[in-house]
Amino acid sequence: MSTDILAAQVTGPVLTPGDAGYEEETATWNLAMTGRPVVAVGATSTADVRAAVRWAAANDLPIAVSATGHGQALPADGALLINLRRMNDIVIDAAAGTATIGAAVEMQDLVDAAAKAGLAPLAGSSLNVGAVGYVLGGGLSSTLGRTYGWAADHVRAAEIVTADGELHTVDAGTAPDLFWAIRGGKGNFGVVTSLTIGLVPVTRLYGGGIFFDGADARPVLDAFRRLVADAPDALTASVAFLRLPPLPFVPEPLRGRLSVHVRIAYLGDAEEGERLVADVRAAATPLIDAVAEMPYTAFAAIHADPVDPIPAYETSALLRDFPAEAADALIAAAGPGVDTPVLVIEVRQLGGALARDPEVPSATGNRTAPFQLFLGAAGAPGMEEALREPLFGPLHALTPWASGRRQVNFLGGYDLDAADVSAAYEPEAWERLRAIKAAVDPRNLFRVNHNIPPQG
């Protein structure tokens, strides 16, 4: 299979196994998902993407797409990989309150650019996740979601290269089915090379994290439950069990121990924020209390997600409730005295604007869940089976409160079956997505992902 024709049509690198630069071009942020594609194309433009898609279609190869590599669902073995990392332009239109972003723009760069105009995107918790992939998976903002809803609902327009190699500009008035599908359907319908998204007038918040010793899990979870029971939409909170390694980059009070981390983001004034979190602060003696007035540009400090590439193994569930009995089950499964390699178990409050229907509907599903449960572990590549039981044990312990539904951005490498993926959508939406998939990608070339198979 010669790549000479492809290389002649593409400005960026076209690399096959053994070529210099191939390993770097095919590396992902999640090191558990690094694969061996047949060919890797380092796209520099939409024209490069179109040429790569057409060549893959002509050679009957599945197409894998990577930007920052965070959202890789499975290794790109045997596929054509399109690496979008060079497509990272940002254009802020302050008058319109929008940002037009390239396919590989990292969230921190977008936040910093928008801040110069006194605006903000609905960022998640990670500073270097790809903004486009995050938005196309719904975009659950850990700072602004309960106030402004899902990031996908703020998309104004998109440019997408479909499986026939054609470029389409889609919005609510043009190709409304495809516009609906990509906002929640992720990379199943083509390569989104550009998004125009709405920004919101946010420049600061009262936020950060309070860390407690794991021995105080019970009173801290009780205080968290009281906090979220009557929380205003301007407040977003979560609580996590953390088991951080005894390494220099970890703050000394948290090294090699179980800690309980309450994450706070409040858009009201600092005085009211202090009142809201006073009960949490009083639950036990904090190891670290870093909740304070902060610029929105420091959003990533709240969760302090990993920045450097790691082999990550994850799973999740949406919860119908998080009562005292669920807190007890979580403590029994993963609290003090439990030996587990799971690094993080988070219960995140949803609700507020996240539960409301948007003005322009999107495929983002399961909006009414009040809580999300997330579990993550790190280890060497190839440890998915060794980590399966530690990850799924706490998940199963909370099954009585699980809705059976999922959020697509939080599906991991264990969640590749159609039943897992379909749980991220309402049944009617799932069938509509499959019909749109059949129209734009009937051969399912875009299947190296959490796949939505075409009807028929």
C-alpha cells in the first residue's frame, strides 16, 4: 500500500512504521491507547484532512483522529491516523461573544485568549484537554455547567470533513441533522476542523479545593451532601477520594495517603461563597484549604488534573441520587483501610442549567442526572485487566443509586460495546444518530472511537 500519492497531496508529514518521527506523531496523552496505525498524517490544514480521508476511503482503512490525545477510546492499530495537533488557531470576536477555534486548541489557551476580552468558555477540569473534542462530547464544565449548561449547547457553527472527503460548514440553519449529531456524538460523523462557540461574561470566581484526611471521609461526605442539597445554580461542587503517590510533585500533606478533596466553583461574591462552604470547612481539620477568590484563568487549579501523559484507565456512571447510604457504600468500597490502586473516585454534582433543555437541541443526552460518579487509575500500558476489578468494585457498590445511563465524554477504554455507548443517549436519540451516521458514513470509517454504528 503506497503512500506516495497521499504524501504528494498533504503538506504535513505522512509517516509509516519505521519512519523517523512516527512514534512522536502517533503518541497520545493517554499512554494506554498508543497504537500502530498503518499511516499517520500530521494535518496542517483542512485540505490535508480531506486528502487523508479520501485516501483512507480509497484504501478501505478505518480513520482514527487525535488532537491532544486525551479522548482516545482505543488504539489506532491498523488505521489511518489523522493528527490534528498543528491546527490550533484561535480567533476571538469580542463583539459577537464567540471564539472560532482549530481542532487541537487546548483549553487553557482558549481560556487565556478569551480572558483578554473579559469572556470565558465553559471549561472542564483539565487545562490541556482539546477544547473541540471536549465540546463535541457534551462538555461538562466543572466551573460553569450548573450556571450555563453544556458546552455543546453553545456551539454556533462547525466545519467538518465527512467520510467522502467533503468539507461542510454546518449550523442550526444548514444541515441541522448533522449539526445536532456532532454536538454530543463526538467524532463519529467526520473530522471537525473548526468550531465557533459562544463565550460567557465570566472573569473570576470563588473556588479551589479543600483537602481532608481520609479518616474524616464520613463527616466530609455528610457536609458535601448538605452543601449540594440546597446549592444555587452558581455553585458547582464535587468530592473525590484521592490516593496520590509519595512523589515530589504531590503536595507534602497529600503524599502516599488517602485524602478527601472537596472541589468548589462559585460565581457569586467571595463573602457569600465563604458562607456556602463554611459547613464543609468545619467538617474536619483541613490538610490544605485553597478555596479563595481567583481569576477564571486559574480554573484548572480547582481539580488539579494530571498534566503530563500517563496510561489512564477510567470508568463512570450517572447517579439518581447520593444519599447517606450511598456515601456509606462508597466509604466501605474505597474509604479508609481499603487497599486499592484507584487514584481518584469523584462524585460530581450536576443539575441546574445542565438539566434544562437548550434553545437549539443537541445530541448531548441524559441531562437530568443529579450526580456523576467517575473512577480513574494509572498504571503501565496493558494493565486494563489488572485494574478492571479495582475500578469496577466501587462502581458496583453504588449500583443501587446508578441510573444505568452514561455521559459520553466519561466513557473509557472499558466502554466500547454498543450497549455502553448507547447508554450515553436516550433511545430515540440513539436511533436518530445511527440514521445520520448511515447517511454521512455508511461504511463506518470513523469507528476508532466510542462508536455509533450506522443503521443497516
